[in-house]
Amino acid sequence: MLELRPNCELCDKDLPPDSNEARICSYECTFCAHCVETVLHNVCPNCGGGLVNRPIRPSVARRPGVSLQHDPASTRRVNTRYSRQEIESFAHGVKDIHPAKR
Ligand SMILES: [Zn+2]
Ligand SMILES: [Zn+2]
């Protein structure tokens, strides 16, 4: 199940489960839209993959047993282990390769 992480891994901005600003990679690494646009350039700094809008889990169970109430968002904040400078350099080297070709 998709882990709904509570913050941007780079700038630590809060990204609640209903946020429209959350972006994720295939490993669920989570960033805010601003960091994706200005620093990451669609490159996850942990895996090199592309980033897409994180889907919003329904707050109400429209089907039995499936909702944010049943499967709440994670509260464990994750922060990148790479420096901003290292991330900028990494993203620069990968951003011009289409995610499907990485
Ligand atoms: Zn951010
Ligand atoms: Zn990643």
C-alpha cells in the first residue's frame, strides 16, 4: 500500500494526505511541487526516477474498509541524506533523460 508520508523530504514542508502539492516516485519518495520544479526537475534524488502527483486517499469509506480512516497517513517524517548541492548536481546529470529511458 502506498505510504502517505507527512513531509517533503528536501525542504520539510508539511504535505498532509489531502495535499495537491505532494509528488512521489515509484519508491514513494515524497517531495513538494516547489522542490520538484525548482531543484529536482523531475528527478528523484534517491533513485533517479520521475515524480508524479500523489493520489489522494478518500477520507470517507466509499467501499467497505478502504479510506484514510482505515489506512491512515504515515506520521514518520523522512529527510534526505543528500546535501542540496549534491542533489542539484545529481538532478542536472539526469533531468534531460526521459523517465522512461532512465
Ligand atoms: Zn519541498
Ligand atoms: Zn525515488
